[in-house]
Amino acid sequence: MFGPWHNRKWLTRQWSRQLARQGSTGPDEPLAPLARHRQFVRCTKLMRTSHARTFGTVAILWLVAVALGADPLERFRTETFLQTADLAALTNGVRLALGQFAGGAKIANSAESFEATDVIKDPKLPQRRLILVGTSGDLTFVEYEHGGRGLHEHFVLFQVSGSRTTLIKACSGLLPRSLDKLRKIVGTSTCPWKSTEH
């Protein structure tokens, strides 16, 4: 379970190979004391190296399991997110899920023009524009603004597992435009859950 250093057969094979390299054919022809000491040191180092590598792997897997099993909303409030203002940072799955949430409406990138009011000057311009994207492991949040009779914001939190993207939390209204302030309202009555932006 924990690695080859606990396997007696494996250790016996390693010992036999070293005996053969030293010119001994078995236990009836033991190594000289100095050679035996060197052999013991070699085997000990090999065992320690294997133990360290396996322990490191187990520790990493344990941390990943703990992170993936934690409450996504709690993780959003506590984890460090890589932030950007570019839609290109979204995976295809998140982009598709975001489009479904927005009812198929186009969302402009943060530096692009959009219609911020209900007075449409250019029908080709979208009425939504990105504010912020943040990613931490399997979590991605998106905040964007929505023009019309009253300019407001939408916040959406997704969790990605393989090819599946799940909507974890979404809310709309006059939302803050910074991660630190969003952390304080997500999961409270100020940010009531909704499955679509409408």
C-alpha cells in the first residue's frame, strides 16, 4: 500500500543483485565487513528515497481531495483567485455555461463598447460587458454588467469537473466590482440564488 520498501521480496531481490555485483553467490559467501556496510547504506538510501517520493505523492493527493470536497462557496470566500478581465481566460465549458445563463446573449470583453442604457445607439453592440473573471483550481467566477433601463451586474460561480461545468451560485443586482467585496455578499441574502440572469 505504501510502497516497495515494505515488500520483503523486493528487498531480497535488491540485496541479491548487490551481492552478485560484489562477486558473492549467496549467504555462504558473505561480503567483507566494509563492503557489507556500503551495501547497507545503499539500500537504506534507496528505501528513504522511495518513501519520500511516495509520501509526497500521497500528501498532494490528500490536499487535492480536501480542496475538491470543500464547500465551493466557502472556497470562494477564502481561496486565492487568479483574476483577469479577459473572456479568453474562460474554458470552453465555462464559456458555454455562461452563455446559457445569459440566455445566449453576447457579452463584450471588458475593453469593448456595449449598450449601457435602454437607448440603443448601435444595434450591433451587446448589452452586456465583462467586469472580472477569477479562477482557483476547479472554480471559476464571472462578473459582468448588463445595460438597459437600469445598469446592473451579474455574478456567476462555476465548478468544473472533467467535461462537466456546474453552476454553483449566481445573483444579480447592484453588485460590488471587486473580489474582496464580492466575497462578503455571496452566500448572503444580498446575493439571492438564481439559475438564469432573468
